[in-house]
Amino acid sequence: MSSDPPVTADRPDSTLHVEGTDHVTLVGSTVEDTVAFYRDTLGMRLVMRQPNLDSTDETHLFFDAGDGRLVTFFCDEERDSVERQDPDVGAVHHLAFRLDPEQFRETRENLRETGRRFSEFDRGAFHSLYTRDHNGLTIELVADKFAIPDDRRAEVLARAHAARVEAEAEYVRGEDLRTALEALDLPVEEHDLPDAPTGTDVSEGRA
């Protein structure tokens, strides 16, 4: 029986070292439906449009998620949008995008006012809204509970994990993040986020 892999911010001894996420590509339905959700609902900029170079009957759309990282879609006007997905091994379970914590409440109200179904949960280390795109894919909108520098995120999360283990807690909590930030001599800036249930199942409900 193999032991649990270590949780650490140290670089592993691996075949190569990637430098970050460049893009994630999904199989989309129509261009119109894809643009309506990812541009007009989530506010992503459509920055490139061209044929799928491996299947030129499809259109390849490139959206900027907000930080220069891309989410792209292979769209086909012959594919209808679907309401639900049932992901299997190797499939995409959900996509998560960051929200500005200061805009969290406004975002929640915008979703409500436009009639879009969503669920809200306190995930311990962060606060999340869940909705679904036009093809039933779960979309998570994440607001960090604390300000964490991007270049120190791995250190903070790994140190918070260690604090969680030491406290014998089930999952990383806000207090574990606070402990990690203090241990790393980083500013402790907690965002003002609303209370929410700590539910664990978003497969049903309002999303």
C-alpha cells in the first residue's frame, strides 16, 4: 500500500517543471451560446477567433479569464447546448475562476437579478458561488478569504495544510490560512465576505 504523497511547496524531482497554466480547451457547442455565457455573463474578453487547426470545420474561441490565462473552446454550429453533464474519469468536473472579494456581494446580486441559478458555500480557505454554463458544466466563482500574493500562494497553502493537519481539522480553514500567513511573515489582510453554509454537495440544489 502506497503512503500519502507529501504536501509541500518545494519543487518536486520530476521530468520537467511547468511554469503555469497557459490555457484549458473545452469542447463547446455553438459560438453564440458560448459567447453569451463566457463573455456576456462571466465578463471574459474574447481575444482570438480562428479555425480549429486540427479540425477546420470547428471554430476555436479564445477567452481571457482576466489574468492573461486563457479558456478556449472548439465550437461547432451542429452541436446543440445541453443542460447537464455527468463527468466520468478523465473528464472536466468543474472550472473555477477568481472573483475580486470586494465585488463578491455585487456579483451574487447580479446573478440573482438576471435569474441565473447558483449556490453559495464557505469552503474553508475561500468562499464560492457555483453556477452552470450553457452546457451544464459546473462553474465555480472563488473569492479568497485572505489576500495571498500570487508568487507565495504555494507556500501559504502548503503551510495552511500543515496547520490543518496539526489541528486535526477536516479541511483547511480560515484560521489555518491566518496561521500560515503569520508564519511566513506576510500581511494578514482578511476580506469581508458573507456567512454561508459549509455544504459539500453542489450536484443538486440551486446551481
